Amino acid sequence: MYARAYTVKPKAKIVGRNAVLLLFLFLIPGLSFSQEKFTISGYIRDAKNGEALIGSTVLIKELSSGTSANSYGFYSVSAPAGTYTLIYNSLGYQTLSKTVVLSKAMTFNVELVETSQELQTVEINSEKENANVKSVDMSINKLDIKTIEKIPALLGEVDLVRAIQLLPGVATVGEGASGFNVRGGGIDQNLILLDEAPVYNSSHLFGFFSVFNPDAVLDVKLIKGGIPAQYGGRASSVLDVRMKNGNNKNFAVTGGVGVIFSRLAIEGPLVKDKGSFIVAARRSYIDVLAAPFLASDLKGSQFYFYDLTAKANYTFNDKNRIFISGYMGRDVFGAASVFGFNWGNATATVRWNHVFGEKLFLNTSLIYSNYDYTLQFGTPSTADYFAWKSRIINYIVKPEFTWYPNTKNTVKFGLQSTYYDFVPGTTTAASQGITTNYSLNDKFALESGIYLSDEQKIGARLILEYGLRFSYYQYLGGDTVYTFNPAQPDKRKTVAGSYYAAANTDVRNYANLEPRFSAKFDLTETSSLKFSYNRMTQDLHLISNTTASIPLDVWTPTTNNIKPLLTDQVALGYFRDFGKNSMYEASAETYYKYNQNEVDYIDGADLRLNQRLEADLLNGIGRDYGLELFLKKTKGKFTGWLSYTLSRSELLTGGVNQNNWYPSRFDHTHDLNLVMSYQVRPRLEFGANFVFMTGTPATFPTNRIDLAVNTDPVNPANNATILVPQNSNDSRNDVRIPTYNRLDLSATLHFKKKEGKRYEQYIVFSIYNVYARQNPFSIYFQQNPANAMETQAIQYSIIGRMIPGISYNFKF
């Protein structure tokens, strides 16, 4: 296949400048217009399917300066008139070098060819950019689908969230736990974005699979620290997932058949080279396979999940492009008419890209997100019935500008406004035919933010990225507003007063400044030091007092009683590439986070369908700190990485644990991950990963209370005694469950591809938990059935055996 090198279109020089841009001349240092310069701009895409190459780079060789493409593949560089060599580069693609004579503004739309394809008309440049060392980014991990596909997975199914759990600083509390934890934060502290739309539950099947269909994913970026100013609303991390745009050159079909679910994706051009689409779907069939074996009273039971991902885009001209994308997924569990339980996400994003001249890029997004769940016992036709529905809905508007004033600066500025509708519980219950309504009123909030940032190159060795975000949050009326008396140590607060606030009135507001700063300094050509600081504000809180959050946990806003979570994080890192052609990447990062207004709970907190929930919540402070080591081999038949994290996550809450610091629920002292892939032959590849981590903290009883229950008034000798475990010393999370470790293996066999045919097929064989370790998920206490006077500890494991798997996959 040949690479299409470029398309050239002359553009008129911009004489006047927008007044908004003039403002930045005073705000951003280092901008110089003393010499007339001309701009080269355009898009960098994949030659095979037209997909944007996010993060690809363009370098002006003679000036040793350049820029990176944004999330839509757009780039812009400026230089004085002259003859230059432009070098286009993207990981996994052949480098393209082209000489141009610059005498006026020009547009170059470039398409790069994968390294496996043969180039015949372009020059291959041997220089490597060493993004691990040269980029100002730190505490950031990027994974492409090709890398994720090599990782052994449960039942042979590729999974994005399970892949990022193998990175340094990322952990989970165990199998069956939804989401992931980053640097000691809860799952609600992760901003999870799918084409910019927030996703509130990233898990299918109680955490065993994620909601992201790998056939529809283009780019995955996890940001743990040094978070840029355009992101806000969460305290710990950002998981930014970008969907494929669809192949705008040819129709293509991708899919697979596995043990537990099947998937299918179709993509192709709407108008060749101008518009495209992709539709991807998955559906599990546990319920279909189990149906013949169910007892008659369980016929009609449901146990499945599904999701549908779709996206379309159209390019009107070089200045305007529109994208429409959406996701819909749901988990459904039910046992005939006994109970029903389901949850799911729905998102929709409409985006408009517009280029002003050659230096200013605008993306405007309109976003909708809805997460809801339903729990039901019985049916409305039965005498005894219970139904609970809850949801959180977002409406978002988000214009974002990227300005390329010169080769030394990349400026981003914009704003975001989110309207929240919280439905904590629409609940009805019936007993003996008498129906009662236990519903809670909706809660409403408006969250807005405006930001400005600049990535500035200073000399040959130093890059700075600095910015400021201003967030303004309003808790709005539409519900009863309570005030409470001062909290007593670990006691439920009492009501001081209450009133009803009219809909959309301002009950309480909070304003916060969030500075962001990152710096990179090159020590040598292959090593650098990086530093970052960021403050994050979070106004949403997931209310859960269990180690593993479940779909029924309640999202609640910051109110007059619940303050926003404020997190300050600093990080320092050393980055180095070494080996032939820099095939090894290494980094060592240390970080410290200080958290204010951490939500904590009194003992025995009532968290569900509680009109006065805030009375059971406590305010505390937190600290998370640690060391992350990362070694990655990127080239050769043998690839993979080794990550190790040494960390602590601690809380201090008045009246809890005798007013001493104690480990949070997400504290893991040691976390080790080894991921390996070996290509034995062109069509055969083996994979392995090993996981080891310290067990999560837990609170165990120190003694018991023998509680006599009067069950037989006539014959007291038959009365029962119940043993009630108790923690008498007010300790919290002072013990740990045993360590977690697991080994997974996989083999991928590609069928021989016929000459000149597009059809590809391969089989993945996997073994999850090879040595059948019964990793503890939790430990609980109960009365010993054999001896009523004894209390026994029970270790509970979600998966305690080896699980083989196989999946068949195809592409054409």
C-alpha cells in the first residue's frame, strides 16, 4: 500500500486578529510576533481507514521545534519563510518526511502507513521522538487496542478496564468489584469519559467486564496526576476513552464469539474520504445457555448484559466537521417473578469542529449522560411488592479552543457547564395489598468551569505546562433543605431546622480556583526529570460504606451540609529510555495527595432511601502517597512491562478510630504487576500476567454480645441466644484480609491469511487464575452452626478455581 503524502492548499494570510486572542498576549508569556511567520496546518490520519492519529507529531527539522496533533488529529505549526523538512511521526506508523518551501500559509493533510506495510514513495526517518522522555506528560499511561489485545483476559475477552488495572498506581479491591482505584481514591473519584460523555458505572457483570467494546475504541488515556486544566470535576484521575470514527475508505466487519458473549462491529464510509460510521454491539447469552437446565419455577429468569455503541461523522470542508456518537448498555438479572435487578448507562455526544484560519481550533460539544438502576421484589400483581428506581442525569455544554500562536506555545481555553438531576429513589412497596410510597425528591445542581492553559517550550530542554481552572458550583432547590446540629463523635447528627427550597433557586454555592502546573527538563537525550502539581475539586459523591461499590450505591451532590472534596497533588518523576533504538522505557514517580472534606460514615450509617442521609455522613481529611516504578519493553518478539507501587492511603475523621489516622478502604501497601507477550511465530503468540497486591483493610470485631431472644414464652428453655460481634475499642480498618495474587496465561493463534484477501481470523485460548488460588474478597463473621456459642470467621472468594476460556475473532 502506498502512503498518500499530503494535500496542499494555499490559504490567505490573516491580517486581523480576534479581540479574544489579543487578550492572551497579556496573559501568556513568551508569545512573539516580531518576525513574519507562516502557518502549516492540517490533519494527520491513518492511511488505511482515515482514523485520526491522536497525539501524533510533526517536527520542523531545521528549527528543532514542532507540535502534537490534538484529539481530532489536527495540528498547526508556524515558521518564517524558507525551505524546511517536515517529519510526521506516530507510534506504530512509518515516519513520513517531506521537504516544503514555505512562503505562505499552507494546509497539509497527511496519512501515515502502519509499520507492517511497505512504503515506496516516502522517506523513512530513523530519529525517534522518545515521547516517554521528551513529553511534558507525567503520571499518564496510554494504551492502544493492539497492546490491550495481547494481555491474557478472563474467558479470552479483551477488556479495557482490566488492562489499566495492571498499570502502576491503579488497583481494585478484588474480583467482583466495580471500577478501579487510582492512587488511593475511590471509584467515584475517576472521571471516566466516553467521547467526552461521563460514564458513572464502567462495569458489566459486577466488575468482570467493562462497558467499553474494544472493537469501537480508538484511544485510551489514563491521567493520574498533572491533570490538564481542561479536565475537572473529579479528584483522582481521568480515563479518557475515544471511540473510532469508522473507516472512511472501505467497509469492514469485526467481531468475535466467546464463551460468555459475542460481539459484532460494522464500519464504513458514508461518503468516501468525507464521512464514515461505526456500529458495534455485544450481548451475553448466559441466560440462553442456562434455560434448559432451570427448574420450572425459575423459567423466564434473566441473566445477561448487552451494549450498543455507534458513531458517525461528516467533513463539510477543511474547516468544519461534525461528529455524533452514543452508547447504550444494560445488565439484567432476575429470577422469574421473585426479583429483578438491572442497571445501565446511556450517553450521547454531538461535536462540531471548526478551524478559524490556521491557528485556532474549536470543538463544541453537547453531551447527555444517564445512569440508572432498578431493584424489584415480586410483581405489581402480587400482594407483597417492592420497587426502587434511581438515576443521575447530566446535560453538558462544552466549547473548547486550541490556539497555536507559534512553535513554542500551545494554548487551550474554554468552558464547561453541567446541569445535574439526581433521582435518589423512586420507591413503592406493598404489603398485604396496601401500597406505600417511600420516594425521595430529586436533587439538582449546576456545575460550571472556565479554564486557560499553555504548553510552552523554553529553550531546547525545558517545557512548561501551566494553567488555571475556575469552578463554580450551585446546589439548587427542589427539595427539603436540612440544617444539623454540630456532630458528636461517631453519632448521627440531629436536625436543627429545615425548609423547602423552590426549584432551581440557589441554596448554596462554592467557588474554587484550581491551579495546574507541569514541567519537564531534559537531563540528557534519553532521560528527563518531571514535576507536576494540580488542585482538583469534586462536587459529586458516591455514597457507599462497603469495600466494593455495587450498582445500588447512591450518587449525591455537594449540598449545604456536604462540602466539595478538594485534592492537592504533587508528583516528581525520573524518566529514561535505553537499549537499542530505545526499546526500553523506564520511570520512577513519587507522589503526595492531600484531601480535604473526605466523606466518611458513622458506624451503622443508613445510606439508602434516607431522607436525612447527611446526618449519617462525616467530614474528614485524607492523605495518599507512594512510589511507582515502571519498566516497559516496546520492541522485539518479547514485549511487556513490570510495574510496582508502594503506597499508603489514610483518613483522619473526628470521632473515628480514637481520632487517629487509619487506612482507607482502598489502601494497598504493595502492588506488583508483570505483563509479558512473546511472539513465537508470525501467527502464534503467548501472553502471561502475574498480579500480587496487599489485602484490603477491614474492621474485625474484638468481642461479642450474647443476646437472648424470647422465642418460646411458654418454655423459656427453648429460647435462643444470638451472638452479636462487636468492635469495642473504636478501631477502624486495623486488620487486613490476606494478600491477593493470580497468574493468567493466553495463546493467540492466527489463521493463515490467503494472498490478496482481507479476511483475518484468530483464536484466543486463555487460563484465568492458573493455580486456582482462592483469593479472599472479604471476611465476615457468623454464629458457628455446629456450636451456637462460637463465632466463626468466613473467608469469601468470588473466583476460587482455574477458569479456561476460548474466543474466536474475525476481521474483514
